[in-house]
Amino acid sequence: NFHYDGAGHGTHVAGISTGYHINGQPNLNGIAPGAKVISLKIGDCTLAGGATTTGSMLKAYEYGVEFAKKYKGPVVFNMSFGIGSEIEGRADMEYSLDDMLYENPSLLFCVSAGNEGPGISNVGLPAAARRVLSVGAMNPWQTARDLYGGHINKDKIFVFSSRGGELNKPDIVTPGGAASTVPPYARRDRMWGTSMASPEATGAVALLMSAAVHQNPPLPIVGQILKKAIINSGDPIKGYTILDQGAGVFNVPRAFEFYKEYIKRHDQDHVLGYRIETLSPIYKDETGRAAYWRFGSYAPDEKHVQRFRIYPDLPKNMDADQKNQFYKAFDLRSTKPWLKLIKKSTYIKGQQPATVEVYFDQSKMKEPGLYTGKIEAYRKDKSIKALNKEFDLWCTYVKPFVFNEANHYRLNAPEIKLKPGDIQRVYFDVPIRAKAFTIRLYPLANQYARMVAFLFDPQGREMSQYAVISSEIGGQKEIKISGDDLQYGTYEMVLYADFRNPEISHCKYSIAFSGLEISPEVISHVKIQNGHKPKGSLSVLNYFDEPVVCQLSGQIVGWQKVNYLDESGSLYQHDFTVGEKVEKVVFELELPAEVFNKVTDFAINIRNNQGKILVADGLTYRKKKIEFVPPASGDYYLELVPAFASKTAQDWSGDLTETYYTFNPVPISGSRSYFYPRIEKDLKFTIDGTLPVAPDGFYLFGELDLTSLGKYRFKVQVPVNLYTGMK
């Protein structure tokens, strides 16, 4: 059916993969200008980002599969779409794609890896599916110069491109920025993202398929063998890890030579690929596809080896006898000196897995940082070269900087120098009893600086706090984390120098932790006497080894309540009223990870009572905060629109917190105090104003801040939840 490109994204993607004489310019073409294109609309442009709807993504794939069965020619799919992956590789849509590719071996799906970089371990949904070709984004130096005025002299990985870690993804990278076709209404024809990288790969796959069917005799099209050829023939970009780029840049001519050889030796009749399982504590069942250690300073050693199990993906047309007689042996090679093999070869017999055991040599990983390596498995009956590689086993160890009494829970880093387009990763572990930390960043005198500091939590999710360091603006920038934002585990800070910078950027940074523990964890009552200001108390214990001077202060900002949702269907409506005293309303939605993995999108709207959309947003991960500043007092409603991977809506649950901020918060005052190591101190505070009465079902909401007055100025927060009406 005819449909309309409501945003221009799909038209831009199509031009990259198959455009011909773009903008009327002879020889300005996409990757495969002779290919035919079928556009399948899966998004609703009345929702933020053109979000998918229930079943739309699955129906599009199913349509394409049925078309491919009837079409007399090769078919490749492009999916420049996705969201974050909470349980990577375990989403409903990812399972569906893997099943489709197993049942339809002539197909290959190219999927954008996601734009959640530059932190590690954040490949999106559905790119985390095992059998798809997941595509990250590179920034060719010529494109950087000609499209964006960049100042790099070699190819880089785009800062936004999602990285691997928990998973052995992305598979490859291709250029992720382009000027391409757009509808007449579009205001720009230059876009970047892994959405632009995926059609580059799709067009390249179309070239390979076309070349294959035009051989004499024609070569069969086998999607997973094409994927193997593409990965084994990739060109790694120097200076980047496998987590950044997978196998490297798609090399089309070399991939075709590899593919011809694989078909010549009938690889497609023996094994299509491999399923890898290994210990990965980040999953509930402790089983993942890659060795990923980001848990303090622990890594597998000689006494506690990492064991991989490798299962063959055998062709579906193999009978039971053929499967039982399958045999393949491999020579093994480590790519890094710290990654040690127990044995140098292994084999698969029948459908029983091969096993490979490794350990990490800590004596060769002394400095904090990111350590990545692979075990490469080559056919034992062939020479050790890229053509004969059968599978890779990805291994990652994150060694964090450790804060303790010896360094006074502080780090003052030496000068950082970054060329345009480069990044530097910093990993640090949150010490036991830490309650807050502050990162201070600042440019150096008489030195150029233009950098961004991104912060990623221990799960690899980008945090809302970031800092921009600029020599032009000057001044110190701070990132402060405390309260619910603080998690135990290993954080990642990534410093990035924009590729358009004219010269090297310089900066310094420091990280400092606070060990002030406040009790109770939530202030839920105060003493109220007629004629007196409300008063309360708390106790503070300094677990660290140096005295700290702090000021206690805070405010009651409004009222709040938590709604526990237990719903079914693809639309939930929550009515709310904004009074004259309310400045803004903040909604925080949190879904269980298992619920988020059921969806392909989750749109959020706020409408007025005439139905006009005033705020449109959506979930990238399972948590989201939406801020709404009402144009006037009155009635509004919040819409939650989950898009399930299945064709029918399912049951879902979540927590929806709504907070109403008033124009006139009530201040809370406290004293300035010294906190000496290991000594508990009681503090009192006063609410300097009249407490409003919260509406029925709500509690008054605010926070107390214990702010240090020293060099690092960290802030420890404790929420204030006071019930003044009915619970």
C-alpha cells in the first residue's frame, strides 16, 4: 500500500543504499543503485521519533520473508531502527529475528547497532540478535572534512556508535554520515547515525548477492555464509578495540572473494555458524555470548578459568545421521598476551559443543583501563589466515581505578591530550560506604580545549549528567552523583574531543568520593508544634579517613506519589490536574527489564484536554523522566503507548512516579558542621515556612542536601517524604 515518509529518515536511508543520480547529479549514487527497494512503514509519526506500534516490526519482517520466498532473486533487509537493550540479546524481537534467519537461510538482515556510545556494552535492540549483521558507524576522514568541516587525518569511529561488551557485537562498521535523498519538505539532507551506517552495509550486501547470482554458474545465496565472509574480510581501524568496531570496515571486494571460496568448499552444506555460551554473571542465568568482567578487580585466573562452549549452527536440511556425524577441529590463537589458552586446539563432534578454556593473566594487566582480546579459531585442516577463521571468542576485562584510604578516596589525574575525534576512557569503582562523588574537569591555562565528558553507569547506560570543557568559555565543570543515581559497581567516564576541533584539546580532571552516611535514609516525619516551625533531626557518620565540613540545607519542592501499574493493552491514560501553584510536573516511568524486552518501542505523550500533544517522548531504556511545564493550569493527561514485538498486546507492569513542583518551595535550614572519621553526629533542621497540605494520595516531597565546603564540593542527598493528607 502507498504510505508517506513522515520524517524523511526512511528516504535518506534508501538513498544511501540504492540512490541513483541523487539530486539529479550524474554518478552521485548510493551503494547499489541498480537494486530494487521495497519500503515497509513500521513507525507512527504522530509518536516521538516515529515510534513503532504493536506488531508493526514483526509484520514488516514477515511480509519481507514471504516476498522473498516468491521473488526470483536475492533479498537483503535493512533495519535502521532500534532502542536500547536492557537484557542484551534476550528481547522478544531479537529471538524472532534469529528464528526467521534460521528458517530462511537465503536471507540476511542488516541492523543499525544503536547510537548509545561511546560507553561500552550498549548495542541496541534488535541489533543484539545473534544472526543479524549488526552495523556500527565509522567516520571516514574525507567525509568528515567535506560534509562537516572535520579536522581528522584518518578514519575514526563515530562517538555515538554503540559498543559491545556483554555481547560480541557490533559485527562490522561502515560510514555513518551522509548527504542523501530526502523528501522536498525536509530542511536538511545531511544526517549521521548508525541508521546511516546500516544501509551502507545493506547496499554492500546487495552488491555481493548480485555478483554471486551473476557468476557462471550462479552461486547460491546463503545469508550466514555471507555474514561470515563479511566479518572475516573486515579491515580493522587502528587504535580501536573489537568493542568499538567488531571486525572493522566492510571490505566489499575481499568479502566476495571469501564468499566464493566458502561456496566452493561447500561450507553452507556443513555449518552455517556457531552459538557461543560462556559464564557471564551480568545475566540472571549467568550465561552470555562473551566473557565480560566489569566487577571490581576480579577476572578469571588459572584456578578459576573461563570456559566457552561452542555449538554448531547446522543447516536445517541436515538429517539426524548427518548431524550426529558432523565433525570439525580447530586451531586456537590468542590475540593478546594477557589472554591465556589452556589448550591450543579443540573440536566439535556431532551436536556436542567444543570447549575452550582461558584465563586472564593479571600480571600483564597492571594499569587501570579497558582490556579486550579474542580467541580466534581456525580450521585445523587449513592454514591460519583470515579466510579460514571459523569463530571468535570475545574477552573483556575492565580494571577500574580503586579508591581507598591510601589515596584518600581521591584521584587527581595528569593532563589529558586528545586529538580531534579521539576518546579516552576512565574506569573507577565505587568504594564501599561511598554515598556521593564529584568529578571536576577544567581546561588548562593558555591551552585549547573543546571536550565533552560522558558518564556511564555500571550497566553501561549513559547518565543524564555530563560536562562540556571549553577554553573559550573557561571555568571548572562538575558532575555530581549521589542519592538514587549512585550505584555500586564500575563507572565509565569517556572524554571526547570533537572531530571538528582545529587542534589538540587539553584538560585535567579529578574524582573524589564522600563517605558520609545519613540516617534515616528517608526523612518521613518532623515535629510540628503550634506556633513553632516544623523541626526534624538526622544523624551523620563519616566512614572515610578525613574530616569534612558541610552545610545542611534543603527544601520542600511540592508533592509526589508513586502509581503501581499492572496493565494490558497498547494504551494507558493517566489523567492529572495542574493547579495555579504548580510550576511543573515530572513523571518518572520505570519498567522491569523483562517487560522492556517485550517491546520494540514505548512512546509517551502528554496532551491537553482538547487532545493536542504538548510533549512527545519515549523510552530508550526501561527508565525515563519526562518534565512538563504546563502552559496554564487545568486538566491534562499522560499517554503510555507500548509497542509489543508480538502482534497482540501483552500484560505489562511498571512504576509511575508523578511529582508536582510548586512556584514557591519551602526552604529547610540547618547548621554547618565538622564530621570527623568514624564519629556519628546528630544534626537538627528547621522547615522555614508553612507546610502545604498534600492532595489526597500524595506526600510532600523534597530533599535535604549535605554539601561539603571544601575543594571537591560533593553533595549527599536524602529525600524528604512527609505525609500530611491521606495515604
